[in-house]
Amino acid sequence: RFYPTTEQAELLAQTFGCVRFVYNSILRWRTDAYYERKEKIGYLQANARLTALKKEPEFAWLNDVSCVPLQQSLRHQQTAFANFFAGRAAYPAFKSKRHKQAAEFTASAFKYRDGKLYMAKNKIPLDVRWSRPLPSVPSTVTISKDAAGRYFVSCLCEFEPASLPITSSMVGIDIGLKDLFVTDTGF
């Protein structure tokens, strides 16, 4: 769980809004290109479109937030399209302000130092209530806000899982209808 300062909450609200705007406007552009010209647009073209949008004076406010979450939203959109074309998912949907909002930061957009997390364009460390110590420096940090207004931080870290001890005993498990499962030890 994460408790932002007023300044951090404002920056995150702006970031969430920019991420949603970029996702929705690029989705509209890709959809129109497909239906009007039967043109499939990939991540590189979408990213070039984002760069062009940021250079237009009417969208200069996109430069007020870190560019990493904006690019990550396009990566997520590309994955959504790949899943759609592979038949694993429905057509990508437009994002709404009313539901969960999230921004994903890669290593270039945050710092993790001495157990404190700093996000791009903000010098104050985030007030995070860690559920457990991180096993390593995160490679990706996702900051999200649910519909109730609560903020959360999710970190992607690499770690070596501890191997289980080798034992000589075995347990037989029978899966049934009356009971979910029964073991040979009577459990």
C-alpha cells in the first residue's frame, strides 16, 4: 500500500490521465487505420505517433510526466492486439477513468535506494508500507489507484527461489466428489 503526498497524488493523477489519453488516442488511430485502410499498425509506428503527438503544441502537457509510462501503455496495447489476433482475447477496449488506473515505470523512471522508492519527476520518496522486504532491486514498478482511491505499488524483482528439503516420506492424494481430496494420512 502506498500513501502519496499531495504533490505526488497530483503528479500521479496527471500521469494516469496521460497514460489513459495516450492509450485511447492510439487505440482510436489504430482502429481507424484498420477499418479505413486495412492497415495493421505495430508498436514502432504507435511509438512514433506518440512522439509526434508530444511535439504538437496542443498536446504539450504530455511532456509534464515521465515518458516511460506512456510507452509502457503502448507495449500493453501491443500485447492486447497480439492476444486478439491470436484468438486469446477480445478486441482491446478503451480505458476509463472510473476503474483502476495504473502507470508502469521501468528502471529508467524510478530509483530504489536504501529501501526507499523514488519515482520520476519527484524528489520525495514514496511512503510505501511494504508487505515484505524486496529480494532485489525492482526492474519494474507499477503504481495503481483503485476505484476507492487507494494507491498500491507492485514491484517486479528477480530472485532465486529456495529449494525444498529432500524427504524420504511420500503422501498419496485421492481427489473425490464428496471431499475435495483425501490423503493416505487421513487428512
